[in-house]
Amino acid sequence: MELIETQSNYDCSDCPAYCCSVYERVQVNAQDIRQLARHFNVNYRTAVERFTKTYDGERILRQKVDPIFGKACKFLNPDTRQCTIYDARPQVCREFPAHPRCAYYDLLQFERAQQNDDTVIPLVQITFRNGTK
């Protein structure tokens, strides 16, 4: 069986780290926490306490203040807009966006072309309604 490689139509290095900033939670599992513990050379319990919190019954990464979007993942470098734990990032981050297109990147490119300004950063908020997670 031949594997067909899907080409991405986005460039994360040209994005202000939207996916690391707008989601109020990044769910982590036990394997993700073990990776963080190894990355920082701490034990599992310490990784849980330092890097995660519980939100609505699920374990998620902590966040911090962000100069562009208001809040962001604890591990986002606010100056470079790059992940500081890229090799140890959670599985959900490794899989995102799981499609050949990224809707925010498409919007980013559209707005920059419309405004004729490569520094424009459209601010978009994701809102969950009716208790949907």
C-alpha cells in the first residue's frame, strides 16, 4: 500500500500562534504529562502541579497573559510566537489542525492582502454555546 502525503496550505511560522492562544483549554493526557516531566527533568506529580490544572473535570495546560490575544498557552514564547516545548508538546497540538488547511491562516492571509499590510493580525474569538465543549 502506497502512502499519499497531504500537502499543507499554511505556514505556522507566518502565524501569530493563534491556535496556542484562543482555546481556553488544551487537554493533556498521562502520556503528555510524562513527556513534559521528561522534558523538564521533573517527576510526574511536579509536572502536573507546575504545568497543568483541572478544568471542568479534564486536565489542561496552564495559560498565561498574552500581549496579542489576551491569554495563551504557558509554553508560548510571546516574542517569537513559537512553542518553547515543541518536541514535547501534547498530542492534541501535534495533530492540530489535522487538515491540509488552517482556517485562521486563510483569514490571516486574506486580511493581510486586503489591507496590503503583512503585519495585520485579525483577532478572532471562539465561543462555545449551550454548554458545548
